[in-house]
Amino acid sequence: MTVHFIGAGPGAPDLITVRGLKLIQTCALCLYAGSLVPREVVAEAPPGAEVIDTAPLHLSQIVDKISHAHHAGLDVARVHSGDPSIYGAIAEQIRRLEALDIPYDITPGVPAFAAAAAALGQELTLPEINQTVIVTRTDGKASPMPEGQDLASLGAHRATLALHLSIRNLSKVTQELTPHYGADCPVVVVYRATWPDEKVIFGTLADIREKIRGWKITRTALILVGHVFGNNNFTDSRLYAKDHQHI
């Protein structure tokens, strides 16, 4: 048997990869993060499959269910939201599986920041404006940020920022980034990207807190910060220049 860690994508059921969907359709046990993975995705599990929402389970309980499937020779679909390599909490599960000698593989998914950029019709890297994207978060209820990865330090790069798990810290975000980006720097908050109730709120570091306040958004929102947003004054890339020599 194999445990398949599967990225379900940001929310829209048709944004899961073909490979990920086919694996779900063949696994006898499907463990999924119920608050973030659409039910339409796990509804593709085969008839008779056991489908379990892991939201109320702790790590050892999840591993126990996988272990029982392993002894029974049953493949497992472990379905996470977005792409499991980003805040997917798969490393701690994999460590347990390796200790138990249980085989696994990983199928990537569409990350939330990519889905948000698509909703905006926006490229996150523009020639001579920005060529770097930093995916990060702020301190909160989760584990603390490592030394040197605080928002003020990362902001010094003036890269496009994709901030996960940080909507409750919006005040901290604006205060720590304004000295680096300027108060007029564009900010976009994308709530539940690609879900039917998706919301997109545009603002700047100066006014985004006020704009968000009325929406009462407290979770499942991505904060995008950078000078690429709404910027049409950029140089064309060299990729399609007439004199560019393609290999």
C-alpha cells in the first residue's frame, strides 16, 4: 500500500490535478482536512471507501488510522488544501510514517497564492519592478517565526509578499511593512480564493485595515503586498523580443 499526500488546490473542485483526483478515486481510505478541502473532491472516493474528516483528530489518531490501513494493505489518500509543501503539516506525518516503514508519495496541488494571482489576472513578477516572491506568515497561534524571518526583515527585500495565516495580524503587517514599501503600496486581501464566496479587497498599506474591518474576515484569507499590483508601467520582458535568440 501507499499513503498518497494529495494537494487538493485552493478550493474550486476542478482545480485539483488529474493525478490527485485519480488517486482519490482508487483509495479505500480518504483522510481530508474538512474545513479547507471541498466535499466534492472527496466525494470522488470509490464506493465503500472510508472517508474521514481529520479536523477533530490529533496527529497520533491520524497516524493510527493510516497504520491500520497499512496492515490491511489499503491505499490511503491524505488530502490537504492548496499545495501540501506550503503550511501543509505533512513533514510531521511523514516522520511518523518513516518510523513505521510505511511508504508514501506526494502529489502537488495549486497553491493559494497562485490561485489568488489568477483571480486578479495578475503576474507576481514584472520586469524591473519585482522578480522575487516571498511566501510567508506572521507570528500567531502557530509556531513562532525563526530568527531572521520576521516580517520587518523580509520586507527589506521589497519583494512581492504572499502572507498566509496573517489576517488577524493585519495591524502588525501594515506597521512593519510601511517603512519598506511606503504607505501607498498596493495590498490585496483575497478571502477563500476560488470558492463560491470568494472576496477580493483592494487597498494600500495605509487603508487596508479600514477596508477589511467591515468584512469581519478572520481566517482563510491571503494578504498580497507589492508594487506589481495595478502596475502597468513596466518594461516588456526579453523573452519575446524580436532580437532575442531562443535556444
